[in-house]
Amino acid sequence: MARKGKKGTKSGVPVRSTKGGSPPPVQEALLPEGKLYYRIGEVSELTGVKPYVLRYWESEFRWMAPQKSRSRQRLYRKKDIETIRLIRRMLHEEKYTIAGARKRLRELGVDRALESSPSDDSKVPRTRYREIRDELEAIRAIL
């Protein structure tokens, strides 16, 4: 006779929760061809960003405001979706704050930021931090 699993588990094995941790990685879904506008639910599925977060980002990143239909539904274009993916990458992977991401996008401009590779600027400080850490460890070994 099979045992029933406990609540919150699958087959007795605990299910890992992402609540409070970093968001699960999202694979970049390809956009359907021939479609000009996407509703907020579709954009949420394509980008891995929840609809309420998208609405919040509209208030934080003014240039991200999508067009609205007659029925006041948000209509996102492909460029809007690319911008959302960029902001998500900056906030979650590159660990920018909202203010930092806003400043970075303002400095580069949204179009230039979309063209640049995601880790060009992030590799340089990391290697420098490693060098500093190695130097500090060498000093500690001397003491």
C-alpha cells in the first residue's frame, strides 16, 4: 500500500520553494511571428515577470509605458518586451537596484542598452574584485 505524501511534498520529497529567494531562471521564449501587440498576461508568460510587477515598473521606468486599447488594456510591442527582458536581467542577474537600472538606462539610452551584451561591464569589476581579494589573502598570509 502506497503512503500518501505530506502536504507541500511530492511523493514524500520536499518541494523546493522559490519564495524569498531569487526568481527561477526564465528561458527566453521566442515571440510569435506576425503579431504586433501582446497583452499583459502574454508578456508575463514570455518574460517571467508577473503582471503586477510590470504595472509597477511602468511607474518606475517612464519610457516603458505601453499603449492602451480602447478598453484600457495594455498593449505591448516587441520592443517593449525586449526592454522588459533587459530590465529583468539588470535587476535579477546583474543585481542592479531599480534606481541603478533607471540611471544606467538613462545614461546609455534604451536602444543602446538593448544592443550591448549583458555582461560586458559586469566582467571587469568581478575580475578586479578577485585581484583585490587575492592581494588581501596574500597580506593576511604574511601577517
